[in-house]
Amino acid sequence: MITIHYVDSLAGSGKTYAAIRESHRLALLEKKVLIVQPTVTLIRQTEADLRTLAPTVPITAIYGDGAHGPGTSEQVGVDIMRHFKEAVAGGEIVLITHAAFLGLRYVHRPEDWHVIVDEIPQADWVHEVQFKRPNDHKIVTEHLNLVIDQYAGAGYPRLVPARRHVNPLKEMHRNKANVPEYAAIRDLLNKVLAPHWHVHVLDSQYCSLIDGKSDGLRLLAFAILSPSLLDGYASATIMGACFKEAALYHLWRLQGVEFRPHTKIQSRLRYMQHNNCDLLTIRYVVDQGWSKRLRDAAVPTSELTAVEEGAEAKRLLDHVVKTITTAFNGQPYAWMGNTDQPDDLFGGQAVRLPNSPHGLNEFQHIHNIAVVSALNPPPAHFAFLRSVGLSAEEVKRAGYWQSVYQAVMRSSLRNLGDRTKKTVIVMDRPTADWLAGLFPGCRVERLDCGVKMQEARKPGRPRKHLHDADRKAAFRDRYRRELTEALDAMKVQQTDRIHCLPDDLRESFDQCVRLREQRATTGSNAGLPAIGGSLFSSIFAATACAFMPVGEIDEFVDLLKWFHSHQHPSKDDNWLISPATFEASAASKTQRGLANVREIWGIWLDNDGGDLTPDAFAALFPRLRMVIYNTYSSTSAAPRWRVFIPTTMSMPVAVFTAILDIMMRKLNEHGFWSDKQLADGRPRKDPRRHGFDSTKLVPTSLFYLPCQAQDPADSFFLDYNGKCRNPLDPYEWAEFAARAARPAPEPTATVVKLTPATNEDAAPTTSPEEVREAAIATWRRASKGHGHNEFFKLGRALRNSGMPLDEVRAMMESEAAFARSPDERRRQITGIMHALVTDRPNLAA
């Protein structure tokens, strides 16, 4: 385990000043100190400060101006590595940039050095490679392999140099002038070859690229900075404002890093809380989250609260700029915006801040700041970060909101002795509320830009947790533990099934097995217990006729293919299969309910037709072995199909449910939605129906065995069994589910003084779906000894949301699997339903 110290400071609290004094103290004790800072400007300031301290110590600043920015030239890296190798005994201080530090491929005797990283490094990266010709990607992809990384989510394998292919990649990097395609692959190649970056790709896109199934011109790559960057040093410290909200903190905690506060530097800080908050007014423009799309949206004159004669539609940003100019009324102010905005956006009346203003002190005479930046990462980057455990709000806190805070703290707010009133204008209410949490006692109010805007909800009760990271980490750890323990228990319970089939299927099965034995077998997954499913004679059957076991997955797929060769007069003449095995004595009221499920093997899905094709679905999960075949009623004009995905072991209900949830989220990420989602009225770009029957996403569902379509010409049986496809590993997917799990959101702290509320400020009604999601999340967090009461509260909340009683019962049976004592909760359901049956749903609750 790597241990890293941190300094969680507020901007302007003097962390760099304190770190300089601590470095000087260590150097006097004959220690070697490496200070890493984001810019050359800061290095020069730090070096000048260090040289004023007595007694003097050896100080070396190594930086240069490379092709990719200050401090990144290749010669700088060589100079730094030479300095480490040739360092003599005794204390000294060396200063280098972030870029140079991240690019170091070797450090001689790192155990001799104490590293202090000033400002939190960017821990995530995204890049889109655009190739000119379809096969240009081969110049780099033929030297790369994909490996499954335990820290990345489903569908994002790691890109690594193939064995014996590292040197060709390095040679390509050295001889870039002779490689025509180098400009396109430069950034990707740098990250792949970097020792401390883990590069990931979207699995479905990369496999399609290699197989020639896409246009071959586009590749999305993502990267995560590894904590190995700071491994092996005498000590390592990272300093930054709001440290526990940084992406690096979240990502490295997930990789097992232990963070400890650096008490010596922390004790030297000027303050731990802003104390001039009463001078600050924070104003915001819109209630919804700010984005480039909203920024550039044309505002029709019908949406203006006051229309000038002859006025034409303008961008929302144009109205915002005009309003900000009027609000500051000739007072000096500074502003920060995206790089696609011109320097004269405000007509030259304001000073523009750099987009990375960390540590700059030359703006302290300015009392007013406006931030019009829209810094949301692209949707694909959001999806990747979500897969590794970061929520959308955590991404905003780590990126956009941190940038806003740094811009605001360039102003006179840094000067504790300045008692002038200050005004900060941000674009949206969530940013204003988060910022106000750092300045308790400030004032938050709306800035009317003359455009009709939707009102947001009021703040709720005070939050219980200081840091969301700690709360969510605890929730994920508990969820991960519950899923893993359930799988461990399932391993013990699995037993080999007796080979038994109904008489009219036995002859077909035996003939299929004899034919198969005549062919070579792969032997994959041989000896797996409980491969198969429960057979039912009709959809109305309460008990299974038999369990259909086989010795290995390939044999089971062959059996499915054998069934597919048969034709039936009607679909009702076919047998049905369930992935679950049932224990009738487990519940008194049901024989094939969730309470009766003993174990589940395989994933089955039913697609009733939509915009998703079998090939497209298989491409979204390129690592999974799967079979897709037609239903009885499928036609070439309206195909309907079923999916079977084998698993490496049997699963309990909770893990099965978690896996299906991950799969449905994956479909959503790629623009495929259920009918219920498309009907909720939320705006979606290019909405498409995935077509999967949501009522079949439970383990008790029955699926007709494969057979010929009513018109045999419309039949198909597709076995996706490429060399990179394997059965689904429930342990691996349980980890994916734990990373994606989210506790119910806590209300934000009410630490600000708001302007008087009007009737227009009333919070919109919470949707029934949101009420149910919150109730389920609350139930799953129930502490030991409170399961009985919390389970009853869940039933009451579901009923009060307007859910019909039969759906409440089904949901309760499903949620019982998340209890510490599932059987006790299932026995409780009858009493809960009796209590609810005479109640009227309280839709206002």
C-alpha cells in the first residue's frame, strides 16, 4: 500500500509559503527535497523565496521551453535524471514542473528524496485520435494489446505495448519526423509509453476498429494517472485546495492509496476557513447546470422579459455578458472563460484571467470576478469516469467548480486585510451553492439577465457528511462486500445436478450429445456445476419439470442450437427455460417467486424489437460470449430475438440484479433507452429504443427455448464466440456494480443567506421514480438491527409513490435479497402488504 501525505488547504492560506519553510527545514537536516509545481512562473517565485532564507541550502531549478509547453522539453527530463544520478550527499532542494515530473522514466535512488507536489495533478485524460485513412491506425495498434485492468469499469480495457513491441514504439517516437501519421498518434503514444499513465479505450469501439467494422478514422482514448508516480520516495506529499474533492483523491483511493494529513505544513497555514465571507456576494444566472450548449443557445425574443424594438435572437451568452457589464457598473473586474471566447468578449473593459490561475497574486487589487466558463468534459469522458467510480457531481467538483474557486481566489479575497465588498458572478445555481459552502455567511442571489429561466429547488436540510468521497466510499465498500459475500456463499452451495429431462426431450438431447461427441470439443469451462436451467412445460406452470444440466458451456450452446433446428405448430408447443433453480419449500405463498430462487446461471434477455440489432448489441459487449436467436414470432421486417450469456458460476439474486443494471446503463450510455425512459419527457439526443422487455429482467422469468420462426426463412442463430469473448464472470461484474453504486444524495448544506423567496421559487414536485429510487437507496443503507423497520418504511414509500400493490410486492421480494437476513424480510412481506392494502396512496408524501 502506498502512503501519501496531503495538505487540504484553502486558496490563499499560504500552503506554498509553508511548504517552502518545511523544505528548507528538511534540507538543513541533510534531507533531499523535490518540489513539483505546475508552472515555471511559480517555480521562479518559489526559488526567489527560498534564496531569502538563512542559512542557505543548495537550490536547483530545472525547467525549459519544450514543444508542448514550458518545462516539458526532452532535454529537461535528461537534465533532471542526470541531476538525480549525480547528486552528492547532503541536503538540497530541486524544483521542477508537473509536466517534467510526470514524464520522468527513471529516478535514481528515489528513497533519498522527499517529494512535495504543489497543486493537485490532473489525474484523468481523454483524447480523440483522428486518422486520415481507414488503415492508418495499424501503425500503432499492431504494436498494442488489450488487457483487463482491475481498476477500470466494464468495457474499458487497458492499452499496453505488446511484448517485444516496446522498442518499435519508442523508435517511432524518436523518429517522428519520418512518420507521416505521427501527428495523429503523438498524444496517444506519449501516454501509452509514459510509465505512470494507464490508457484505456472503449472496448466496443476498439474491437470494431481492429475488425474493420467501423470507418477506422476515430479512436477515443482515456487515461488515469497511477499512484506509482509517488511510490518509493522517502515521503510524498500533495497540496491543494479542497483536496478530498479532487479526481486524484477519488481515483487513487480506489486503487488502495492511504492518505494522511501532513500536520507540519498544515499547522503553518494562515487559516483553515475563509473569514471575510460577510463581504462576499455570489450571483448566479441560471438554475440548471451551465454548458456550452446552453451558453450558445439562441434566445428567441418571446423568452425575453423585456423586448427592445427591432431586437433579434441572440445567444444566451450575449445577454449574460451585457448583464454582467451592467451589474459591475464601471467597476474594475476580471473574468475567465473558455478558450473559444475572444479576449474582447467584454469589450476590453475587464482583465482576462488565465484558465489555470493557480498561485497567481497579481490580481489582488480586483474585487469583482465573473466566470463564464463551461468546462464540462465530453459525454464519453463522463461515462468513463463513471465506470471507474466517479459520479457526475464528483466530476464537476473536481473540474469545473475547482477552476471557478481558483479564479475567484485571484481577487482581493486573498487579502485578509481588505474590507472592500466583493462580488462574484457564476453561471449556475449549483456552482453558486457549492462555492457558498466555502464561504459561510456570504450572500447568494440571482442575477436577472432578462431571459425567462426555470427556477431550481431550494436547499434542503444540513448535510451529515463533510466530504461526499468518504460517504460514497463507505457505501461502495459495503455494497461490494455484500455482493462478494453472496457469491462466496453461492460457491459453497453449488452442487452438481442429476441429469434428468422429460421423456419427449431426452431423445433429442441424447442424439445431440452423440453428434457432438463425434466432433472435437474445446473443453471450455468443463466441470462447472449447475450449468443449464429449469425447464417448464408452460408459462402457467408453477414448478419445473426438471433441471437441464450439461458438462460445459459449448455443450449447452450446442444443445440450444439443436433445439433451434426444430419447428413447432405454435410457440406454446415449445418448452420454456428459466436461468434460476427453485426451492419450493423456501416460501409458503409461492413456488416460483423470488423467495424460491436458489441460484441463477446465465443471463437471458428478451428483445421485442427496437432500434438495436443483434450485431450492435454484441458489439457493445465485445468481451462476452453470447448466443442470439430469433423468437417464434420474429420476421425479417420486424425481428424479435433473445440473448443468452453464459456465466462462469451461479449467482444469487442480488448479483444477478446488479449485473443487469450495469448492462442497461451501458445501453443508455450508447443512446438506447427503454420505452419507460423515453416516455419520461426528459430531453435526449438521438433517442433510440433498445427493445428489451423490462418485465423479463428478473431471475424468475421464463424464456422459450430456441426454435424455428413461424416462417423458417426468418430464423437465425448467432453464436458470438470470438477469441476475445468469454463467459461473464460474476465476481468481475460485481466489482463493476460496486464502483457504479450510488447512495441516496444528501442535501447540500444551508450555509448561505438567500434572497427572499417568492411563489416562483417553489420547488418542483419530486417525480415518483425519484421517490422510489431514494427509498430503495435508504433501505439498502439500513444498519444492523434496523432491517425490520426500514423494510416496512420501504413498502410504505413505494405505495405512497403511487405504485400498484402487485408491483410493490414484486419490488419488496426483489429488495429482500439485499437484507442481512433475506428469509426474515421475505416472511415480513405478507404483513406489510396487509398493512398497505387498506391504505390509499399518499401521492403528496
